[in-house]
Amino acid sequence: MVDVIWMPATEPSERHIVVRVHRMGQPPMDKGYFFVSDETDWKGSGPFDLRLDEVIERAKSAAREKGLSCVVVTRAT
């Protein structure tokens, strides 16, 4: 099972999937991208980022494939 943690004060120390969320578009909607915590954050791809519900499902799937147990959702800065 993969746990989804929303906006933690500190990120977990173990390897995990990070979901970066931002608002964009008209009307504004939450979109995002994900990456593995110990790999490079390439900052997403702007208009090609996924809807929030879709990116979380894909991040959970990637976590299962990589044997990770945690997805951390944060706001992009």
C-alpha cells in the first residue's frame, strides 16, 4: 500500500515520490508532476503537467513499481 502525505512540515528521510502541485490555466486548476526524491527535479513541463487527481494516481503507481511506500504532495515554489 502507498501512503499519500499532504503538505508535510518536513519531507520523510526515506526514498519516496514527490508530487509538485501548482495552479494554472483558465479557469485555474491544480496541475502537477512527480519525481523520485533522490533524483533531479526537472520542474515539470508547464502546460503538459497532469491534473492533480491523475498525477497522484500515476505517482502512486510509480511508487508501487519502484517498491516505495510513500508519495509526498507539496506546492511548487
